[in-house]
Amino acid sequence: MCLAIPAKIVELFADEQNRALVEVSGVRRHIDTGLLLDNPPQRGDWVLVHVGFAMSKISEEQAQEQIRTLTMLGESAAALEEVKGYGLENADSSASKDTT
């Protein structure tokens, strides 16, 4: 199943164009924001992430609804597992929190 997971932008990197740190259920990972050049995300924005890429910006209300839907469908664990795989080679231990 393909999942687009809501994630909150925690940090944008000035020295790394189109890179951001997001948080999903306590897990932080680096993602690519290059697909959002027309409407770049800001710190605190919510985005839908798929395979490490921010696909679109969404409101906090939409993000919370998506999280509720994933939980209701029993997909929240799958979503968390998917996000754990984002940017492992780029996330340092101080910016990344692993819940396993």
C-alpha cells in the first residue's frame, strides 16, 4: 500500500537546498521538499510525505484527520515504519529520535 504520511516541518536547512527535518509520531527524519518549489514549506507547516518527498502542503486540521484515518484503518504502525526509513543516511543521532 502506498502511504502519504502527514509530517510537521521541524527545521529547514539553509545550507542544504530543498531539505527539511520533519517529525511524524515522535520520529524525526530528513525529507526532500523540491516538489514544493512553487509554495515552499515553512517551519511549523504540515506536509504529506511519500518515500521521503514532500508531495503537498496541508493544513494542521487535514493532517490530524489523516492521522485519525490511518489509525482507524490500522495503518499507523505501517506509516511509522515507512517514515523510519527516510533519510537514514542523512539523519544524525542528535536530530533523530528512534522509538524502537
